[in-house]
Amino acid sequence: MEFRRKDLLGIADLAPEEIRHILDTAQSLKEISSRPIKKVPTLRGKTVVTMFYEPSTRTRMSFEIAAKRLSADTLNLTVSASSAVKGETLADTAHNLEAMQPDLLVIRHYASGAPHYLAGRLRCGVINAGDGLHEHPTQALLDLLTVREAKGRLDGLKVAIIGDIAHSRVARSDIQAFIKMGSKVTVAGPATMLPPFLESLGAEVTYSLEEAVAGADVIMMLRLQLERMNQMFLSTLREYSREFGLAPRHLALAKKDVVIMHPGPLNRGVEISPEVADGPYSLILEQVTNGVAVRMALLYLLIGGEKG
Amino acid sequence: MSLLIKGASVVDPAQNLEEVRDLLLDGGKIAALEPPGTIPGEGRRVIEAQGLVVTPGLIDMHVHLREPGEEYKETIETGARAAVAGGFTAVACMPNTKPVNDTASVTRFILDQAAAAGLARVYPVGAISMGSGGQNLSEYADQKAAGVVALSDDGHPVMNPLLMRRALEYARTFGLPLISHCEDLNLRADGVMHEGRVSLELGLRGIPAAVEEIMVFRDLALAQLTGGRVHIAHVTAFGSVALIRQAKAAGLTVTAETAPHYFHLTEEAVRGYDTNAKVNPPLRTAQDVAAINEGLRDGTLDAIASDHAPHTSLEKDVEFQEAAFGLIGLETSLGLSLKLVHDGVLTFKELVAKMSTNPARILGVPGGNLALGAPADLTLIDLNREWTVDVAKFASKSRNCPFHGWTLKGKAVMTIVGGEIVSGEL
């Protein structure tokens, strides 16, 4: 199929066949990263700018490595070093960057909708690397790729997503992504962290970790942001980890070949016990590897090939 | 020179009048209201108004004119110009200026600016507390003497119920109504839109309807306790309408208003992160819109006010969560409200009551009727004129309007204040 998008802003906009095409492309590009010389000339002469208004190690590095393996030039702008602290507006910063003729802008921003705001104003392509509480589409795509590799399919799987759904852009993207690809999604967490209308996204909702993981093919644990304690969402870390932390005893409730995932960074001993995180069912590091492949695929599809 | 308006259908809810009459304006007053053809036109300026309706001048009891302090968004003059362009002969302006209108000197400044503009009548609303800080009562007697017609916490809601109790009692002492901005700031937290399905999908922090309903209930209870007169500003929620209806049925003298965007738009308008649809209180659900319509129909909601809140691209052309709340409405309010008549929710006479008679009564200001001797403030309306909202043509300094491009039916074609034509021509 042809991929005609200028931007990649969210899972919500993508059709299942587009998602499949991205995953297939990522699968075929993944092999490049295991070569002795991990570089192809596909995006030679292209410039990819990453703009991060929030701290990130993994996602920013992943985009940078992906761009470099495709021979694109990369430039990284982080908020502390940027004009944002001088009071420049997002639009002005982006227009100034665009004046230097990049081909693609990768943005992470604390405000939901910031990538959409830029995409409507810039000629170059925009990839959403996480916006506020809204979406983190490249994370959802790498999660799909990881599960599809492990299970050979996405259709008909039972996926449990556990934790702070309310504040998680990963959850919003993953719920929609897995449902679009035919999986069944159950979310669990304390009611303070389960926003109303989750059912309208097609997810089942429960307050019980045990119920959510029962018969699950995939268990996705979300990072608990420790500041939630002071915002009246939780009582204590102790209680959270006892009620909603994934421990070895829970795995017996799931399918025999269950896989455990986490978008990182981990709070070991809070939402996931070290035994589970490091255990044989964990695909957490495979997610990171696939992150590079998915981002290579998106760079290629948005600015590579005939479009260049 | 006296002005004779001939052949219009005169609609005045205060006199329960709805028929073709000729209307003579002289000395700034309504001088005669007679059957067609009975008032001679010689020596008078005659306006042939056949096919039009004439109403008591429309009164928008809730606007923000931004002066003093934010003149780049609006001034009293440009706001008054927008008012008369939209058919309004009078507006009540909220005190959240910079500085806050909590003293007689600011009130006098506003009135001086309005007099210099010479367009719409401007009625200042004073602040409930000093600096709108929510700590100490401001000087109500002094403000009243300077010209305020009501007191309000609009934009800076009073969180302390004891202060609200004292404010109701103290305002009662001087016969001033209290216009309450019902919003629990603790519960709102950092919400930026209605909490519901759309906020979930857009990843925006929510403002549940309970933020408003809790405070509506508080203020109704305090009005009951104190005998003070409370007017609930910008009602949006199903639950608020039910509470006000119940209080009125129990005999409480409460009044309430809503705004056109609350009976035309839902949370869906925010999709695409449209900051022109970012407003406080927020656009809610279809169920709330239905309740607002029903509240207007059955009289629970007494008035329609625009909550005209000008902002420029500096406040609106930014990330959604960073954008200022508010939208402008003076030049669309009548056209949008007429849809209630076209849709059969209200009769035209009922609409005029909500946009003129009732606001005048609630604020205790002149106008709102066409009785002999009343101020010659009136609005001529072409009920059938279709027009398209174009923000580029607004008299307001600001452009933050989510109705740009809408086609509306019905428009004010002439606005007369004190017997002078201040907008429009025939």
C-alpha cells in the first residue's frame, strides 16, 4: 500500500491497514540493526530534528539511532537548552527551526495537542513522540510489533493494561492500537486513575489486577509517577504495590505463554517486581529494540522513498 | 430632532405587546406608541421600518470590556461599538479588569470612558471582595454611589462560604444583586475542558459539572439563609438547572443566565484542540444543552448574556492547555439566540424578555421596556435576514469566536440609544 501521510500524530487517526503496513515495514528494517555495519543510505541528505519539551532518554535516543541508521542528519533540541525558557512561543520556535529546512520534526511536549498544533502550521512532517496525557503513537506501534513477533498475531489476544490510565498517553495509544488490531483490552487500576468513559474506547474496565490478568496473553504495566501520591490519587506506595504491582503469583492466572511489557522507565518494586521484570516472560528489552525498528519505519515512510 | 419609526411590529414583553405600531422618540424618551399612520411625520426624521420588529434595547448583562488594563484586547469604546453592532443598547461589564473594579474610582473611570464613547450604555459591576482576593469585602456603598449596578466574583470565584454569606448580607443592605460565578477551584484543579468522553480522547484535564453544581447549591443555600439576592452567572450544567428550578419552586428569589455557546455547542467543539472553544465554564454534553434549552423554555433561566470575553492571538494561538478561557459574543448573541425562536424553544417575545426585560429588572437599570417615558433605547431587527459570521468584520478588537463561518438567520439592523441612532441605517 501507499503511505501518504505528512505527519504521524496519533493512533486514533490510523486505519488498521496503515498500522499493518508500518509494522511490516519495521519488521523488514529491523534486520539492519543486527548487521555488522548498521547503516543504509536511504535517508542520506535528509534532516530530522527532535524537539523535546519533556525529559526523555529512551525515546529521543531511539529516534536518533533510527535516523542515523538510515543516514539522516539529526539535530536534537531539548527544552533546557532551547528558547522556551526565554519565553518564545512554540509556534515561533518551530517556524525558526523550519526556516533551516528540516525534513521532519519529532516532538515531545507536555501539552496535549502540541504536535497537532505544529502539524497544522508547518510544511515539514511532524511525528508525535508523546504529547501530554494524549498519545504516544510510536510506543503503541512498537508494542504491537513486539507482541506480533512473540505471538505471531494480534487478532483475538487478551491484553491487560495496568496502572495509572488517567495520566498515561501510552495507555491511550495502546488501548486504541490493540483494539484496532483485533485484540481485547482490559484495563485495571484504582478508580482514581481510571477516567470516566474508558468503555467508549472499547476497553473493559476493572479495579482488580487479578481479574485483568486472568487468561491474559499480554500484560502491560504502566509506570507509576511518584508525585501522584501528593495529588490525592493514592494513599501509599506500599498499598499501591500490594494491590496493583505485578508479582510472580499473578503470572499463574494468565495464559501459560503470557508476555510482560512495560514502556519504561521501571519503578522496580512498585508496579513490577524485579523477578517479573527480569523473568523469562518479560519482553521489556525487546520493546526497546523494536522501538528503533518502528521509528526507522516511520522515518522511511514519512520522508523516504519516492516522496523525497 | 424627534424620530418616528413607522410600520414595525413592536414587541415589548413588559406591556405584553406584539403588534404593528408607530413609535415616536423625543427628548431621549419614548414619546408616543400609536396605531400605524396616526403620528404625523412632518418635522421629524422618519424611519420606514415595515417588515422589521422593534424591541426594547437589548441588554447584555455579562461582558468583559478589558479596560482598564488590557486595552489591546478590547476597550470600553470598541466593546461598546461591538455591543451596538450586535443590537445591544446596554451592557454590564464585569470587574476582573486590571486593576480590579473594586473601588469608586475605577467605576467612575469606566463610566467616563463609556460617556466619551457615546455608544451603548455601560453599567459597571463591582467586585465582591477587595482586589477580588476573596478575603475582605469591598466598599459596596461607595461603589453603588459611583454607579455599580451589581457585585460579582466573575473570573475570581469566592471560595470561602463565610465571605459569600457576608457578601450577600452586605449587598442586601444596599439593595445590590450579587452575580455569582459558580466554580469550585479546588475541584476544578487544572482542568481545561468538560470532563467526559472528549477530554479522555484528547488527553485534556477535565472540569466535571460538579465544579459548577456544588457552588450553585452553596449559593442557593446561602441566599436562603441570608435573604440576599443572588443571580447565577453562565449556567451550563444539567444539575445546575435542576437546582435553580427547585429553588425557584420553593420561592427563593434567585435569577440565572446562560450564554448562547451553552445552547449551541458541546464538548465536541474542542476536537482539533480549537482554543476558541476553550471557555470557562466549559462546553458540556448534549444532555446539558438539552437541559439549558428546557431551562430557558420553562423560565428557570431568566436571561441570555454573551459572557463576551475578548482575547487576542497572544492568548489563543498557543497550546490548548496554555490558552486563555473565553470567547466573544456581542456580535453573534442575537443571531445565535434567535435560533431558539426558529427552533420553537421560545417565542420571540420570550426571547426579548431574556435579552432585555429581565436583565433590566435583575440589574435594576432603566430600559427593558417601551412604555411612555421610558428611555428611547431600542433595537430594530430583521428576523429573516440570513448572514454569515465573519470575525474579520467584527467591531470588537478581538476575534476569538468559535462561530466564524456559521450562517445565522436574523440580525439587528439598527440600534438606538437615548433616541440617537448609534448603529445601522435603513
